[in-house]
Amino acid sequence: MNASHTHSPSPAGHAVHVDARPDIGVIIVGDEILSGKRADKHLTKVIELLGARGLNLAYADYVGDSPERITRTLRRAFESGDLVFSCGGIGATPDDHTRQCAAKALQAELALHPEAERLIRERMQDVAREQGVPYEPDRADNIHRLNMGVFPAGAEIIPNPYNKIPGFTCRSPGGRGAVHFVPGFPVMAWPMIEWVLDRHYGHWFQRAAWVEKSIIVYGGMEAALTPLMEAIEVRFPGIKVFSLPSVDHPEYGRHIELGVKGHPDLTNQAYPAMLAELHLFGAKLGPELVR
């Protein structure tokens, strides 16, 4: 999706200006997630960080430590032109493949990034100072640590406020999107994701420009309500209609939460229209919800 502009009608007949944004995705890398050794915490946090800025996550991909699968996943991300965050696999141990796979997906050379080298060496000096030992830049393990700064050519640095070991950004061919690579550790990844959002994408923030309204439909069946949902989306372009069915809710029993979400002006038109259609349908309605 490109950053074009669209207009939708407002209640007064004026256009509502909507800045079309790329889809936002997240890639979570690691065998430990897929095996159940560790529970993923990134997905809910990314949704939270985006939501605080009026943005929404479009998709999430989970991939283990297979270089072939990581490369395919990253190639698809670059080709999409989307804004994507990739969490994990950027270290320098044998099971960390993300940096190499990013280069392969882009058909780019790997090279030690000068700023990354400076930051990693600075971190090594900090550690030596904390341990009360001399800093030995040519020691084998310190030389190996510089691999954490070997990125695809043209990568940009993402600063790491926790331990200075940076992440990196690679732009999609043609500049239509980007993949932002951060570590798998939440204490590092989350402030780095916030930094990327606030530094590069503030012009997309719409903290007060997204409203969601829904209602409980007792005993509702999605198949029966689908034509109604489709009609609302056709009638109000830019609105998304959603349904969340439940079969054993402790309070509402079998029900569907049916709602609309989008720009406040559009939502305030679409929601009463949806209610009117539900009344014509003879639906038994419960509480209304606004988010």
C-alpha cells in the first residue's frame, strides 16, 4: 500500500481526510517460541505500542530458526512495501540467522557497520570497566562480538538503550517500506520499537482518529449476519465491520459481538445504520460497547 490520500464523506457532506498508511506487520523469530520453551510477549506489546499511537497491526508471522524460512519470510516482507518489525535472531551465536537472511533476501552484501562497531566497542569497554579488567580489543571473543554489527549494506542503526548493541533498519527496494530488526529480548526490543515509531512514523499517528463501536447480538449466527455486514462496508467505504462469536460466554451465553470501526465521523454514521438493520432483522440485542 502506498502513502496516497483518500477522502470519505462526513455527516455534513464534507470530505474526511484519511492518510492511507502501509500495513504494519511483525515477524517473531525463534525455535524457542514455536517449541513452547518461551511464551511470546512481543505480539501483545506491539499491538499495545501501535494502539497508543492510533495504529493497528495487520499481521504477525512466526518463524523458527530455519535460514530458508527466515529468508522467505523477509523477502516477502520487503516485497510487500509494508512497515514490518522483526524480533529476534540478530545476535552472533550459531542459531542467529536473521542478519544473514536479511542480506540474502535483499541480495545485498554483509558489512560491519561503522557506527555499530563504535557502539559495540563502547559496550565492551563498559563491561571491562564494570568487571575491573582491562579492555582487550583484539581478544578473540571481543572480535567475535563485532559480528553483531555486521548488517546488510545500506542498513541504518536502531539505538539500543539497554546495552548499546544496536538493531538495524533495511529499506525495501524502491523505498516503499522497511523492515526494522530488533533483538528478541523484550527489555531491549520494546523501547527500540518505540524509538522507530516515534522517530520515523509520527506523521501517521492518529491517537483520536479511530473509534470502535459494537453491540452484543444474543444467539446470533455469523452466516446469517454476513449480508448485513457486507452491505454496511459497501455503504460506508473506509469502515471495517467485525464479528466476534462466542459459544459459552459466562454472562452472554452464545452470542456475537458485532461492530464497526474506523474514523469517528464514519463510525458515527455506520453504527446507527447497522443498529437499524439489526432491528429490521429482528435480532435480540444486548449491551453496547465503545472503545
